[in-house]
Amino acid sequence: MRKRALVSLLAAAAATTGTVALPAAAAAPAITAAAPTLDELRTELRAAQKAAFKAEDAYEAALAEFKKADAEAVTAEALAAEARQKADKLGESASSVAYEKAVQDAAVALKAAESAKGTADELEKAAKAAETKAKDAADAVVAGEREKAEAHEAIPAAEKAVTDAEAELKTANDELAKAKAALADAVTDEEKAKAQAAVEAAEGVATSAASAFERAGEALRTAERRFEEAAKKLPGLKGEAADAADAATAARGLATAAQGKADDAEKASDAAAELVAKLEGSADNAAYLAAKKEAAKLAAEATEARGKANKLKDEADKLKKAWDEAEARVKKAQSALDAALFPVKITGIEVYDGAVRYPARNTPLPITVYTAGEADKAVVKCGGIEINGEVTVSGVWEAGFYLEPGDPGQGRCSVKVTNTHGISATKDFSYDFRNAARFGSFNASPEPVRKGRTITVSGTVQATNANGTAYGHLNGARVTVYFKAKGTASWVNKGTATTKGGGAFALGVTARKDGTWKAVYAGTSAYSAANSSTDYVDVR
């Protein structure tokens, strides 16, 4: 857009027909808060002014307190600096330098002694732990040797038990053989019965003897296995005990050495402290220490004074903020009263859209603003460009722009009017120079249609000519086809088609459900949007 002389705009507007008025504002709710009266506005202004005066007085008082405290802090800081300089000067003497060095050395020695003691304590703790571990390892060796000896002692008894069981088994087997022989030699039934009983008795004894022999053998094998395991484990236990003993000896050596260093460090620290005490008692250092103490005292007082001043400053800043808020309230109350006494408002806006817009020519955009009250200035803003309106008659302002080729055919603008008292009113409006588009026809067929067959959605799109006097075919328009199934509320996009000769379009869609069809043209910067009628198709 670019600015254009008003006279030319008004001349162009005069050659056109009709105007488009800004749509009226939405109706106000049935119940609205009543506007304050002039007396109420004056009362609010007086209350705001009174509160502002009170806030100003409180701020000024707090500011005075801060300035006083700040001056006292500055004085205290100066005294502290002077005392520090005096102490520093006294500290330049040889004895004072020696004293300060002794103090520093004593601090270093004390820190070293504390560190050495800490190290010695840690190593003593580690040595005790190592000694405990060595003792436990030695005890394990003793227990292992005892277990080996006990196992070894159990073997002879087990061997004897095996021998005895074996002899008893041999005796039982011999008796069994004799019983069997007697049974073989028996002739009479009585002899056979007696011999059979003897055989059975001998077999029971032999079986018992065999079981005893087996148990004795197992006991011997267990004793031998226990001895072997104890003998196998004992060298490992002795090795671990030796390693633990060596580690305990080494740890004890480190702990003893560290304790010696700690004792030496403690002696050095005591000696350094004695030197500090000795130098501190000299006459030269007495004056230096007194000056240093005084300087520290004054520094603490200066810090306290500065803290007090900073606190008072924070309080003053808070009161300044409260004063600013009170002043803002005064300004708001004054503005409200001025608006009531000297009102200004925009009662209407007209955009003359009758001018013909050709693609390669500029199109004038004349605007008329109607105001109530004593408006002193009217500014129209469109697309980032501002232009001052000119009053033609009281309450009527004229302004305008040119739409150049390529500019959008529609847009939003705003108007701001202001009176001599600084009271203003603002209102937005829009313009639309696009050619009107519409659907000349629309149909979905066949009706009814069998499920799975093709439904053809077709129609034509039309648009007004450049001067808006007649509709013609709109070719190349992109149309979107929508479907809403029976019993649902949502429209589903089924595809797009582009108008060709005669503004006609057609789209084939497979029939699935009963429902309603429609087409939508979204519009462009040159043509407005349009919706077709709807068409219901029964699918069988």
C-alpha cells in the first residue's frame, strides 16, 4: 500500500456506488455495571491524590533517614580506614613484622600438627585392624592344626574297628558254612529241620556282621578324608597368617612413624605459639596490637552502619514504589475523569468498496470515520502504514489508501481518535475487495445408488466480474468435496477437484454409506469463499 492524496480518493469514491459499513458491535449483556458518575470519579481522584501525598511524605521521610544513615556509614568507614592505616603503619616496625610472621608461622605449624595427628590416628586405626586380622589368621591356623590332629587320631580306632568287624564277619561265614554242611548231612526230618534253623540263624549273624564291616569301612574312609582335607587346607591358612602378620608389622611401623611425626609437629606448634606469646608481650607490639584491635572494632562498626543504611535504602525503595503506584492511581483517576468530562468515541466507520479493482491498476480505499465528542486527531493504520485523517465537517474524518496490484484483496485496519485532553478511542475494521464467488449448481448422483458403485459429485463455480455487476464462470478454482454419514455430525474430506471450462468440476467417489454431500471453495486473495448446497444420497 502507499499513501494517496485525499482529494483524489474522495473523487474516486464519488464515482462509485454504495458503501459498506463496519458491522455493529455485539449487543451488550442484559446486565452491565453502571458507569461511575462524575461525583464518584472526582471522589476517587481526591482519594488517589491524598494517598499519593501520604506516600510521597513517607518516601521523603524514609529517604531522609537513609541519607542520614548513609552519611554516618561513610563517616564510620572513613574512621575504620584511618585506624587500619595507623595499624598498618605500626605494623611496619621490625618487631611487628616479626610478630606477624610468628603468628603466620604458628598458624601453619598448628595446621601441620593437626594434619599429622589426623594421619597418625588413621594409621593407628589401620594398624589395629591389621593386627586384629593377623590374630584371627593365627587362630585359624591353630584351629586347622587341631582339626588335622583330631582327624589323624581318629584313623587308628577306625582301622581297628574295620579289623574287628572283618574277623567277626569271617567267624560268621565259617559258622554259616558249618550249618550248611550239617544241613546237607541231615537224614531224618527232625535233623533237617534242626539244621535248617541253624543255617537261618547263621545267615542272620553273617548279614549283621557284613553290615557292621561295611559301616566300619565307611567310618574309616570318612576319618581319612577328613584328615586329608584338614592337611590340604592347613598350608593355605599358614600362608594367610604369615601375610597378615607381615601386613600388621608394616602397618604398626607406619603408625609408629606417623605418631613420631605428629609428636614432632605438636612440639613445633607449641614452640611457635610460645614465640607468638613472647613477641606479643613486647612494648612495640603492644601499641600495634592495640591499634589493630581498634581498627577491627571500627571496621565492625562501619559494617554495621553500612548494613543499617542499606536496610533503610531498601525501605525507601519500597516506599518509592508505593508512591509510584499511588501516582499511577492518580493518573488513572484523572484520565477517567477527563474521559467523562471530555468524552470522545468512534460511532462508525465506512469503507467505500464500490471502486473497480483491475489486476494491473491501483484501487482506491477511501475510509470515513464518524466520531462523537471533540476529536482533535484521527489516525488510520492499515498493513503497517499510518495516515492522518482530515476533518470535513464536525465529527467526520476522511482518509484513504491505494491498493496496488498484488496487494491482498482483504485485510484488517484500525482507527484511533484523540482529543486535546489526551483522551482516545480505538476501533478495528476490515475491508474486502475480492470478487464474490458462488456455486451455480451442485449435485451428487445417481440417487439412489448401489453400495460399491461410484457417486459423481459435480457442479459449477461462478464469480462476479471486475465491477461486481454480473456472475461468470470461474475456471481453475480448487473445490473440496465433503461427506457426512447419516447419524453423524462430522464432515469428512473426500477429495478435491479443479473447475475447467464453464467453471464445471466433477469427482467420483465409491458409495459406502447413506449421507449428505457438499462442496467448498476456500477462496483466494481475488475471490471470496463459497459453500454449495447439500445433497443427500441413499446407498442400497
